[in-house]
Amino acid sequence: MQYTQSEEVEKANAYISAHKAEVNDLYRGNYHLNPEVGWMNDPNGFIYFKGRYHLFYQNDPFHTENVLAGWSHAVSDDLITWEHLGAALRPDHDYDADGCWSGSAVEKDGRLYLLYTGHYQRNGIRLETQNLAWSDDGVVFHKYEGNPVIGPDMLPEGTSSEDFRDPYVWKNGNTYYMLVGTMEAGAAKVLLFRSEDLFHWEFFNTFLRREGAGYCWECPNLVPLGDTDLFVVSPVDYPHAEHAFHNYNSTVYALGEVLYGSGKMSAGAFRELDYGIDFYAPQLIPYGENKALMVGWMNMWGRSYPTSELGHGWTGTMTLPRILTVRDGAVYQRPVEAIDSYFVSPVKVSDVLTGSKTFQNIGGGCIRLKVKADLKNASRFSVNLFEKGDVRLTLSYDKAAGIVTLDRSHGGVDVRSDAREISRARLRTAPYSTQTLELDIFLDRGSAEIFFGEGELVMSSLVFNGGAEGISFSCEGSVPIELEQRTFVKEVRHGKS
């Protein structure tokens, strides 16, 4: 049977078509996914289906801050160039009247299924349930008549039905499993459900629960990586450590083992996944052998949103898709391989840096910059990105202290934050120890993603710099430095440049 788009989806798509040409692209990425128009937050429904990557995301096309979110949809052959397909799900039933919130996707018998949270908040009642929609072509979705597939009557005693969201679904053997983030008095946790057909679910067990680990866990993910299982979750108000978890909303990971017999996970300590200023609610899927593919939301809750306040007609950015591997008990991250083909015209510099310096032809707002700095005879090293006058995003390394600092205090348009946020949306630090600092920096108009070494540390940040493109370097001591810059092109150049 062929289904047509719902009336609310058609309204959203008509609005997108009518207004997408009006957005201001000053801070829109050339190789990062932004919404066509309106608000964007969490990545949803990430999957490889019928020969293409599908990435859904939370979107309110009618507003530039989150008022009433549904799912919008983009597809890609290589995870870099995306084709927008418009709205896929919009609130139009009692169970999702106030939002089609985050969730995941799974394929079954050639059909694409979306599992998502329906949010209801009115008449003094707040309720979150898990719901299902499906599609044969991956474009037009039909909501299951029996929704919700998991309601409050299926929750263990003491579990919040007000904060019960973000289903993540996978298959093991002949059984489908679903993680859902939630909380109870004094603890945050993830529940595990199971099903044989995706339509009929039963509560299995409390998958993972911890006290003093935030008041609610959002967007849980589970990916097997060889001999270990990778669990990723985004806690609200995770307790701050000396350098970690300084944003009000953090994203953490733990390695361990899923115990399918009991429905629990034996997991190690939580570690922060990205030490930057803007990173939250990633979604992961398996990717080849012993690897995961991840996309995150390069924004944060509890902040002001400059593109909204400036009237640019859109808000929200996704990270570059990243490949995750596990080595020596830690997660390493690298940008997806396809990005290499989009950068051309290499400029190489080899010099000895003393004091401060700029280099001819090193600079730009849409570039990839590799830096190798020998710090044997230096105590500090820094690079200013997006620099013009007093505007800059500064990355600095204090070798003696073993601390990296990412400072957006002079980034241009100020971003205000929740008062409980230690970073104040301006500054993050991370422990790091090396004699040779190697950086792989991706700048894309209004964003920076910085990969250290082999990907053992990553820092991500938005920058509202007014179009500034300067880059300068400075040090205390003497630093032999090697630079390689390449410029982004929309047309893929295959082979070496």
C-alpha cells in the first residue's frame, strides 16, 4: 500500500520550500550539515539503507529555537555531501502532540523503521512514550496505528514517565533490543526492552544505573567493537571534574560487556567523548569491522543561539561524521575518510617559530590545517583561528602543566550560557601530554573541529566570527613547525592533489 505524507508533514515541507532561500549563510557550513531552515538539534535515525546513508534530525522549520520539533531528513552517498529530503515526521497525534523527539532507525525485511519518543505536555500532564513509524521507500513514513509501542504502564516502579526518551534499537540474534534513557529519584539510568517484531515490546531489565551521574541520561547508544561493547550516553548536569564535564550537558562513554542473559551491562568508568565547547547527543552505528560511525550535534542546551538572535533563519550544526575505534581501553576518533577528497591545493610551510607569526597563504574560513609542532625547546604553543582584530578562537598548549585550552572568549558574537555551566560557553581545558603536538583542524565558516594526534582527544566549537579568516601562531621558546593547509571544494577531486 502506498501512503502519502501526513498533512502536518506537507505543511512543514511547504514552509521549508518557501523560506529556505531566505536564510543567511554567513555561518552555514560548506561540509557540515545544517537545517534547510529553522531549528536543528539531535541527530536521529542514522542508518545505511538501500545504498545510501540516511540521517534524520530534530527540526522545527517554523522557528529558529526549539518550539515544536519533528524529524527532518537528509541522505548522502559519502557522508559529506547531503541531499535534503524535507520533513519526515511531525507532531500530529495525541501521543506526540508536543514533539516527535529523538530516536533511532532499523531495517527489517527491506522496510525502514523509525523508533522515536512522543512528547506530550499540556493540561498539567507531561508524558513521554516510545513510538514506531515505517517506510518502504525511506522517504514517506507511516505511523503505526498501535502507537505507543512502549507506554508508562511498562515502566518499572519509581521510573520517571516524564523523562523517558530517545530509544536506540539494534538486533542481536533474532531479538530486537531497545535502550531508553530515563531517571528515578537519586539516580539516572537506561532501561532495556526487547521484541521479536518491533511492534510488541517487553521490559527486560535496568541496563545500566548510576547515582551521582546526572539527573537524566539522554540519547543512549550501544555499538559492539570487537571484544568490547561501547556505550555512549548524554547526561544532563553530570558532576564536574577538574577538566572534564564542564558543559552543563555532557556526552560520556564507557566500555564493557552487554550481558544478554540478564539484560544488563558490565561497564567501566565514564569518560568524556569530546572536550570542546559544543558537542551533544551523538548517534552511533556499526561501521565495518570493529568500528563505529558517529555524528553529533555541534551545539548545546542552555545557551543563546546567535544565528537565531541575528535573524539568520536557522540554528544548528552537525559534526563531521567520525570513525570511532577502541585502543588500549580508550576511544579514538577520526573524521570519515571521504572528507580527504574534498580538500585540494596544498600549501606547505616549514619554519622555526619564535614569538608570534603569521604565514603567507595560511588562513581561511573553510580549510583543513595540519600542524606539527616540536615542543622540545618550548613551554607553550598556541594557534589563533578565525582571527581578525580582537576576534579569534584560541587553542593553546601548556607543556609543563600538560593542559590544552580552547578559548572562545574573543570568538565574535558572544554566546551566553546557563549559570550552572563551568565552561560559560567560552572555555574548555583537557589534560594532554606530548613533546610533539600534532593537530588536524577542520574550519568550516562557523565551526572548528580539532583532532589531536591519532584522535585520542577531540575538541569541537562553534565560532560566530563575522567571517574572520586569519590564522596566527605563537610560542614561548623555539618551535620547529610544519604546516599543511588544504582548501575545501564542493566538487570531489579523486586521487591525490
